[in-house]
Amino acid sequence: MKQNTAENILKSGKNVFITGSAGTGKTYLLNQYTQYLRERRVYPTIVAPTGIAASHLGGQTIHSFFSLGIRESIDEGYVDFLLDKKYLKTRFSKLRLLIIDEISMVSPEMFSAMDMILRGFKGTDVPFGGVQVVISGDFFQLPPVSRTPKDKRFAWQSEAWKALELQTCYLEEKFRQDDSRLISILDDIRMGEISTTSEKLLASRHEATLAIDTPTRLYTHNLDVDRINQEELEKLEGVEKLFVCDHKGTEKNIEKIFKSSLVLERLTLKKGAVVIFIKNNAEAGYVNGTTGKVESFSPIDKMPIVRTTDGRKIKLDMEDWSLENDSGKVTATVSQVPLRLAWAITIHKSQGMTLDAAEIDLSKTFESGQGYVALSRIKNIEGLRLMGLNPMALRVDPLILHVDSRIKGASLKARELVESLSPEAFASQCEEHIRHMGGVVEKAKIEEERANIKAGKPSHSAYVTPTHKKTKNLIAKSDTLIKLATNRGLAKGTIVQHLALIKEEEPEFDMNKYKPIEETFGAVETVVLKLMTKKMPENFSDDGKLRLKPVFEALSGEVSYDDIRLCMVFMD
């Protein structure tokens, strides 16, 4: 199917499954459709199974949007628990159109969980609560991560999938690859039969010389990625900056945060380090998966300043990773700079990326689809340096091979159906869909919205101010620190960081109502002065700032890190 036919099916308002081999423009098609919707003041929600995948369309993770925590599956009791959350009621009441990207990595249990939650919040037994569902992905690519073998691995095997009655769009025209030789290799993998020609061509790329000096390196295991990143960091000149996380909560709960996220206990950076963001923060201008280089470090608070791959300059603040119990109470928090080194990345994190060149090691492949994903990241065979290959590397799941022809057949039927409509009937369907979504169909309003979007002032968004300045704007009507955190919808630790920045920028700005009680402030001040006087090197960071840990330990852990940081905001 051609992209314009698929776009017409999307515009008609049907539930749609967009698929096709890597590089056929699935993400481009979704971006075109979301642009079309936003010009008509319809705002889709975009989710994906991982933060990296979500970043390709400016979305968020399924776990985050659906408040799943670290759960893969849920029951009706959990849905009842979520129904008591006011913020979720607001979130889901506005949801009219849901886009789910990288569906190959979504388990049947997770797919069913989304269905259950939307049915619950929409108060209807209609699949996914009656919202339009657009699903995108390629089942030849990476499957869901599973610790135990399962009878059903893929989202399409769930009852929720069948209930959606999806129109299938199997895209066939390749845009990423411009090399017939590479396309033949990828087609061989999808057919489950590797030709002698493809084998010889891959062998010719073993440790081949590339035109690019520092290609992205793709590996199957985190251990290799970590080793390479450390080696590259050591090659850089300049002083290392070490960022040690702050945390609170039990050791067990803190460990859960580290296991369920990419946050690091200790992060070492240098000027020139290649990095990847590991947190979503639309206000600050980055999402999980944004890449860039460390350009410098802030003279105010010594935090890294990153120039992203697309040229934007971002000054980092600490971010919070929190763990909540079933009652919604935060049981542990880790605060750290939201970055990791990224000279090398795992194949899992590369899905959806397009690379000019890559050094790929498939010698330790352990999952079907890994080799296909890695090889399909590049544009042509000359951009490949292959470091190793094992028998698993070029395999795909036999079940997907079996159903692929049925998916293509469904796509043919969907194309015939939309092409059978008269131009008048098709236009009427499109208008009806936009009206149902609460959008506008008048040409003048659409042109007005296009102009607003082009000018950076779409009707649904306000001027984006720095996040700590938004906190400052709420200080006047927030009597306590907890009230300020509640009004901003942020963790207390994040608010304290904002106060520190406000104090540095405007020393005379009055924030005394947030000053800790005299007993706490006096105790912290006494310890800080003693440590500053002793000047023991281990108590200070490389930039000369007093670390929080020695203060915390000197106070026998009786004052939290957040309160220590808050006290230091008010010290001259």
C-alpha cells in the first residue's frame, strides 16, 4: 500500500494498524496524520512501550500514561483503584484518539490493560472505550521482553486486538534504504531464507572501513555498551564531572527504581561526551531518547549543558524518579541528572532510528528480530561495519512468517474499500470524523491554525517558560513548600532545586516563608560551617561545592536530603 492511501484510511476515522518493513515511513506517516489533526484542533495521545520509541513521535510511555507502574497486566480491581484518581479522570476524559507506536514490543497483557483502563474510564464496553486507535509497528522487529516463555507473545494475539476490527495498512515503498543490495538482505530475512548472495555481501562487511570516523555502535548487551562508553569517555581531555544521585526510601524500594529505569547511581561526564536523555521533560525541551553532546557546565550550579543532535541547547537540572505504592503514596525517590553516555547503544534502544553508518556486533544475538532491527537502521550497505554474526542473528519469529501473508491480504482489502468511495463520500467521512473528535472543519479556521502552528503559537498551547520560573510564578499564592509542590504538580525535591536557581538568579527575591524551622536550619548550618572549615577534599565535588552526603551523615540521617538542600538555599 502507498502512504497516501494509508493516510486516507486514517483520515476516514477507522481503527488502523500501520505496518511494513523497516524504513517504509511508518513514523513519517504518523507525523503527517498528527499534523493534519492538529491543524483541525484535534490532539492525539501518542504512546509507546519504551521511552526511546515514544520519543520518535513526541509521545510518552504506555506505563506512564496509563499509570501502570511496573505492571504488565492488571485486573478489574486495579482499574477500580485508578478510577479514584482525579488527575486520571481528567486525562482520559480528554482522550479521543490514541496512537500506539512500536507495537511489536507490546505484550498481549499490556495491550489488554490499556483496553480495560479505557473501558473503565469511558464507562462503556466498547473496545478501548470508543476512542479511535491507531497502531503502528512491524512484528518482524523486536518482540516484547519476557522473562518466561508464553503461549501468546504478541499484541495481535489478544482478544482486545480482535475486538478493534482494525483496517490494515501494509506499507511497501522503502524510504530509508537507497541500496538494492541492503534491501535484498532485509527482504531475505523477512522471507526466512538467506541467499548465498546475501551471505557473501554480509561477509564482505566484516570489520569494513567506513567513511565516518565515529559511527554509532550497536550491541546486543548492556555490558558491551557500558564498556565502550567508558573507553570513549576516557579518551576525552578535560576534567571529569561526577554526579552522584540523591535518594530517599528503603533500600529495597530504591533498588526497584534502578531496576525499572535507566537512571544511574553515579554519572561521570566530560565536555564533549556523547549522551542520551533518559527522562521526558517537554517543558525543558527533551524526551527520553533525545541525543546530543555535552557542550559545557553551568557556572551557576555546575550542571551539564547539552547541545542536542538537532542543534538545541539545553541546560540540565536534576530529575526525580519515584516509586508509588498502590495507594499512590511515594515510597522512594531517586534524584539524578537525566543522562547516560551514548557512543554505543543497545539494538533494543535503536529501534526506530535512522543512521548514516553503524558498527554492529551480532555475535551475541539472543532474540529473534535483533539482527533485522540492527541492519535496517542504516541507509545502505556501505554504512555497515559488521563485527560479528551468530546463527540467531538473521532469524525472525516463525509465527510472524506464518501470518505475514494474511496481514498483506487484509491490507489489500482495506485499500480496495477506501478506493471504492467517491470523492464526495470520502470527504464527508473525513469531516464527520473531525467533528466527532471535537475539531474544526471550516477552511478559514484550518488556515488560521496552520498559521498559528507555523508561528509557534498553536491554539492548544501556551508560551513555554523555563520550568523554575513557572515555580516562581506560583510562590505568591503558595503558603507552604508542600502547597507549592502540589500547585506545580512536582516532587518536593524538584521544587527545592527550583528555589535554589531562583535564589542564584535573584538573591533578593523573598522566599523566607519556605525557610525550614529554626531547629532544623540551625543544625544544618552548624554542620555545614564545620565541614566548610575542615575542608576535607572527600567532602567536596570537583567544582568545590559541598556534597550533601557528609552533611546527611553528620546529622545521623535525621534531616532529609531535600531539607538539607533547602536549608542551604537560605545560607549566605
